[in-house]
Amino acid sequence: MNNQPYKKPNTSWENSAQKYHQIVGEEGHYYHKAVVIPKSLDLLKLSKDASVLDLGCGQGVFSRVIPKGAYYYGVDISKSLINTAKQLKASTDMQFNVQDITKEFTLPKTDFSHCLIILALQNVEEINVVMANAARHLESGGKFLIVLNHPAYRIPRQSSWGIDEQSKLQYRKVNKYMSPMKIPIDMAPGAKDRKTLTWSFHFPLSTYSDCLAKSGFYMERIEEWVSDKQSAGKHAKMENRARDEFPMFMAILAAKR
């Protein structure tokens, strides 16, 4: 029996900041540009009068697509990513700050009209604290958008593709879903030097729903977004069909009570 005390993994992306920026770039990676950003903007319906709090903002990808004139404040635990965001910011009025979103923090503004966390909540273990922080800084009725790799179909090390040759179908295999999991992710697989690890935390959809309710939110909408890519070759038909059936991302739009 292992009686060693639980040691919380270091989930900071500081050691992976350079690699992350190489992958994402100034405008976002392919799925940012093709799926996540346009669909997020459709859900948020931001106006020039909006005020946006971006939790886990990285190097500020979303700050560069909000309407001109809207107020933006981005926070992230990685000092290197925040410094990059400041260098790339589209307006001198935009604010970026180093904050640990898994702990209670204060900002000069507590009445944002919108809060969002895009493809970052899956790297956080204390999702209840993040949601409480979102509620603390939103005005009554303010919108909170969460975008995740789909928690039912895109679970690192626990989901994968398979092919049923007899039926000529590609299927999605899921080994575990209901159990919370913390999963190490190698940001540079195959590298000869030491591994650069980040962590992914899996929770079932019911956990997100429960945490939102306890933080004073109600869910207005859930959307499931598929990849827009198309395959070629002999398996193209089955791959395209499977891609359309198993979403890559899930978006939750909630509102503060």
C-alpha cells in the first residue's frame, strides 16, 4: 500500500511556454482559426461595449480577435506567455497580468460582461476555483464561455480511433470516462533531452455542470464542434464520416445568476 502523501503536479506551462508559442503562433493554430475562434465569437456575440476577462489566456490569441473598442483583460500563470502577449497586444488599452487562476485573486474590475477560458480549463485540476473566480469578476447576467477538448471523446491515453474492416467503419474507442484523471502530456515527444511535460485533467460533463451550479451559474447552451478537415485516400469516406460524428471540442456557455 502506498502511504506517500499526494503531491500536486506542477501544472504551470512556464517550462513549455516557448514550445506552446511555436505551436499556437500569433493568430492561433489551425483549429483556433478554423473552428474555435469563429464559433466562440458566434456564441459570445461581443460588441464594442463588451468587457472580456480571459482566464488562462496564454499569449493572448483571443485578444487579437475581439471587436475594436471592447475592453480586454487576460491572465495566465506563465510569466513568459504573458510577456509575449504584451509584446503582441493589438491595443495599448489591453491588459495582461500574471495570475494563478486556481487561487482566489483580485482585479481592479469585478463587473466584466464576459469571461472565457478557451482550451485551458482541461489543464486545471481545481476547476471549481476557476469557476468561482469567473463568477467573482462577472456582472449579474454576465456570460462565461468554456471551450474544451471534448471530455467524452478526446481523453488523452483513454480514447483512440479504430477501424472495423468488416463494416468499413471507423469508430471511437473510449476506455474510461466517469473517473477523474490527471494525465501527463509530453509537449516534445521524441526529443532526446528531458521531457517537457504539461498535465491534462479529465472530468465527466456532470462535474462541469455541478461546479458551474455551485459557483452561481446556469448553463445556457452546449455546443459540440467537429473538425472541418477532410481526408483523402482509400479510407477517406469512413474517416470523414467518423470525423463528423465524433466532435473534437465542446463549448459551454453559462450565465451568472
